[in-house]
Amino acid sequence: MAKQTVLGRVAQLAKANINALLDQAEDPQKMLDQLVRDYAENIREAEQAVATTIGSLRLLEQDHKEDLEAAAEWGGKALAASKKADALRADGNAAEADRFDSLAKVALGRQLRSEKEAKDAEPSIAAQSDVVGKLKDGLDSMKIKLTELQSRRDQLVARSKSAQAQNQMLDAARSVDVLDPASELGRFEEKVRREEARALGREELAASSLDAQFEQLDSLSDTAEVEARLAALKATT
């Protein structure tokens, strides 16, 4: 996977607008569950890609270090060969001195080549280090977003369960209202009141009938009294 491709993908995932995705979801809970799974998988894949990029950087750094060490080693060999040549020349052994000077030149050539290889690798190492830094930052952002996503998911699940429980309670309350025992008692009480009213009415009617009978009796008594008095009048005349 190319460095720029890895970097672009990590940056895109790190900047993903989770809230916008949730707003467009028909079922936020399912959407969140899927997002958590997808995001975790993307992070895992990105971590592998970043690990590969970091591995490549470490190899470059190791090669650079070996080139510097080789340059220093060849420099040491060149110095040793040069000193040996000077010592041989001082002893009058010019042929051997020339041979060691030649060895010193070979060592210096190897030193220059190692130094050049180390220098040529430095821009690539710097660029790769910059990419690795950005990739690590992107991964950190992704992991933070994953934590936020999981927290949002847990909150929404809890709110959903609470809302379901509340709706169940309201449905139960509505059922109680429909089959309210108090309303049945009210209807029974109304029936009792009607029976009581009927009894009062019958009692009142009965009382009226009794009064009429007594009134009729009183009327008969008055008639008898009148007849008796009339008889008494006639008896005196």
C-alpha cells in the first residue's frame, strides 16, 4: 500500500462526520453497531498499514546507521593503512608503503561511497518519518472517535430501552384507564342511587296513599258527626 494512500485513508477516517451519518440513519442503534464494527475493522487495517510503513522506515534508518558505521570503519582502515605506509616508507620500504597507500585509497573510496549512501537516504528517512508521524496522529484520532462512537452507542441504547420502558408503562396506564375499576364502581353507585331513588319514590307514593285514606276516614267521621247532630236537633223539636 502506498504511503500517500495509507495517509489519505487514515485522514479520511479520522475526519469522518459520525453525527451526520447518524442523522441519516433510519435505525440509529443498528447504524451505530455497524459503525463500531466497521470503524474498529478500519482501525485494525490502518494499524497494519501503519506498522508496515513504520517497518520500512526502521529498515531505512538501520541501513543509514550501517552506512555511517561503515563510513567510520572505512575511515579507520584508511587511517591505519596510511600510517602503515608512512612507517614503511620511513624504513625505506617504498614498495610496501605504496601498497598500503593504495589500500588507504581503496578504504577512503569505500568511506565516500558509504557516506554518499547515508546522505542520499536522509531525505527519504525525513519524509518517511513525517508520514509515520501523521499516520500515528490519524490513528490516535480514529481511536478517540471509536471511543466516542461506542459511548454514543451505549447512551442511545440506554435511552432507547428507557423510552421503551416508559412507553410500556404508558400503555399499561392507558389499559388501566380503559378498564378503570373506579369507573365500574361509579356505574354501580349510580345504579344504587337509582334504586334508592325508586325506593324513596315508592315510599312517598305509599305515604300519599295512606294520607288519602286517613283523610277519607276523617271525612267519614265528619259526616257521621253531622248526621248525629242533625238527629239531636230533630229530637229536641
